[in-house]
Amino acid sequence: MGVEITNAYIRGYKRLPKHIQEEALTVIYELARWPQLPNSRCLEKIRDDVDGDVYSVKLDLHYRMLVQPLRDGFRLRDVGTHDELYARERKNR
């Protein structure tokens, strides 16, 4: 299973607090092992995209990760606070 990482994800990841960076790595590991995340992660489909569906994965109360399933893996689209991500997604529509 492959993982694509966007520049937006890398920029967002560098700005995260250390404990959220660790949680994001845990989610990536979970995604690689189980493409369907456990319900405790609050996986939420946020939009249909021409390139595929986009999902929000809850990291904690304030932080989210945007992922996009691919045929043979997934793409890490972005990571940050709930408000930051949804604002950027609205802007990019």
C-alpha cells in the first residue's frame, strides 16, 4: 500500500505541536495497516472530488488530517486545526 504526501501536508505537519505530530504518525500507520480506520478516529467524508473522495480524520479535539483513498494506498492532503483545514478546502473548491 502506497502513501502520497502533498506539499500542503508537509507544511502543515511542520507547524503541528510535537504530540499532534506523533498522533498523525499513528494515524498513518493505522491507515497503512487498515484502510478502513477504526470508528474511534471519527473518519468523516467531507467532499467528493474529481480526483476522489476526501476524508477528515480526527487527531484530537482541535486537529484534523485530510486523506484521500487511492487505488493502491492513500494521499495525505493536509493537516492542521479544524478551522484551518476547512477554510483551505473551501478556498480550493
